[in-house]
Amino acid sequence: MRRLTFIAGLAVGYVLGTRAGRERYEQLKKSASRISQNPAVRNAAETAALSGREYAGKAYHSVSDKVGDRVPGSVADRVRSLRSRNNGEDDWGTTNT
């Protein structure tokens, strides 16, 4: 009898816990959606992304200048083919000049 009571208590606790957890999850989801729709947050995220792309492009150029011809030919050919396929733009959307 004790075992049956214990299992019934676990089942009730699980159901109530999952229901409360689901409600909390929905609350967090709504809050995150509200925050992500905030214009100030969107502008900050876009600014951070643009800055990251700019710094990545600068880092790429400084590394390629320092490494120079020490890159194996097969790798250099792949990079050239990727550049030509992307019309001079890298993966971050910046123009390679």
C-alpha cells in the first residue's frame, strides 16, 4: 500500500510540476519575444553584428598579409574559388578589396 501511495504521489507531483514548468516556459518565451522586438535591442544587435563583420574582415586581411605565400597551394586555390563564386564577398557579407 505504501508503494502505491508513493507512486501515486510521484505521478501527481510530476503532472503538477510539468504543468507549472510549462507555464513558466511560456512566460519566459513571451518575455524573450517582447525583448527581441524592442527597437533598441534590435539596433544594438545589428550594430554588434556589423562591428563583428568589420573586425573579422580586418583580421582576415592582417592575417593573410602576414601569412602570405606560406599557405599551401590547395588551400589558396579553395579560397580563390570561394571568392570568385561569391563575387568578391566573404561569408560575412563584407567586400574583399
